[in-house]
Amino acid sequence: MAIDEAVLGAELRGRHGVTTRARLRRLGMTDRMIDGLATRCRLRRLGRGVFVDPGSPDSFLQRVAIAWAMTGGVACFPTAGTVWEFRKTPRPPDVHVAVPWTRKVTSYLGVVVHRTCELRDCDIVRRRDGIVVTSPPRTVFDAAAWLDRHDLESMIEQGIHRSNFIVPTLWMQHQRLSANGRRGSGEFASVLAERPAWRKPAESDHELRLERAMRTRGFPPLTRGHAIEVAPGKFVHPDLGLPDDRFYVEVDHLSWHGGRMETAYDRWRDMKVRRVGNHVERVTDVALDECLDETIEDLWALWQSHRGKSTTEPVDDLPQKVGRAQA
């Protein structure tokens, strides 16, 4: 019986070049055929019935797939944070996996095994590419043991913004896993306690840092994404603002928001916001990275100046009042 190279190729391409003897058997191959593939160097043995395609490129996801195949463990934080592309995730060289406390698993070079007595099906996501990883809520909860308060807050905001989870889900995760003083659980609860479930998430870490710095300077609580009607039925949502003062701040991310079309749209958008009586300022991620304190002081001065010049008259009434004065 000949080996179907098309079937084997599809198996390897779909799983980052990693497969197992058990999977190859399910594809209809005998042990003799599998051993022949290894003998001819079509596949490279890694031990414990795990094989890798020698021609496939080495990658982070391939190493995660190998770690799962070798240990049967679930990729956990910080590896899981990288798989989910959560910002603020540390990037150690080793792959971290979690296994049930009762299982005996041998550690391998480049793999760190964590034992846990709490790893349920709801904590696990099984991907089609052969990677098994902790769910986003479990990943963020585990991150609390690694990150400081601000980085944890930023990661939670990102997950809410991407619809990876909602605040009540995180609270349920905490209630289930925080027993026995689990490291980081207190900080996790503290961050959640200060975040109302209804509040819009910060879309980027720079927006979160700007809001935090403005509040430290003395600005009142800021509103995220407040809806401003610039035409009947048409709304814009500035990043941060003080609606009562009609003062808003936008964060420009030069790494992906610096093109001519984006700049032209932003200017048109700001003009519409100003036309209905609002003040809008733009700050860049570069300014926040390199001169945060100075940027905050500039915003403070602009806000104070705007408040001094603001009028209590509705903007829509001003043309009528000017016309009556001229008459």
C-alpha cells in the first residue's frame, strides 16, 4: 500500500509540520509505513510518537504544537498570551504548558511544565492546527501572576475590546480560581473592582496610559468613545472626552495611522466635531512615549483655556442670535 503524499502533506501543513503516530494511523498508515517515512527522512522523530516535517520552517507555533504533542499539556501563560496576541505578554524562550496535578509528565528542553489542580474543559481551547491553549479568560487570569497592575489592566481592556470576554466572565473566573491565595488573584480582583462592566474598553494601550495620566494630573473622569452627532443620524466617537465641557482628545497611532488618506479623514472628522461646538485635540503615540508629562500639561492648559472661553449658549442658536444683533 503506497503512502498518499497529498494526505500526508495536508496533515503536516495544517499542523505546523507536527504530527503523531496515532494521527498517522488514523490516516490509514501502518507502523511499518510510518517508520519508513522516518528512515527516509521524510519525517523526523522527536520521541514519544511525535514527528516533525524536516522541511517545515521553525516557528513559535510549531514549538507550541511540539510541546503539546510531547507532553499532552495545555499551552498556558505566557505562551498562551502570545498565541492569543495579548499585549504586554512576556516573551520567554521556553514554551509553558499546564497539566493536571496527578499526571506524570517529563519535562523537555525548551518546555516548562506547570502542574495545576484546576484545569477544566471550559479553560481549554482546541485549535484545528493541533495547538491546545488556555481560553482567553483563563489566560488573562493566569497573567495576573506575571504582570504589574497597569499591564494587567491593559490586557483586560484589549480582551474586552476584541470580545474575547466580558467583565462578568472574568469575575466568575476569579471566584473559581482564587482559592488558597493564588498568586496574582488579589491584583486581578482589584483591577476588576475598579472597572465598571458597562464602561467602553480602551482600544489601545496608549489610550489607557493617556487616560491614566490625565486623571493623575487632575482631570475629572473621562468618557471613552462618547457619541457626538455631527449630522442627522451620523456620529463620531472620540477616544476620550469631557462631554460637559465639550473637550475631547484623540490618540493617533503613527505606526498604522499616518497615511495621507487617514490624515485627511481625521481633519474632516475634527472639523465636523468643531462645527457643532466642540474642541478636539490630537496627540500621537510617539508624544506619549517620549514626553508624556509635557503632553499632559499641554492638554491641561488647553482644557483650562477652552473652559474659560466656552459659552453656555447652544451652538445651534448662535447664528440666530448674531442675525438678530445685526438687525
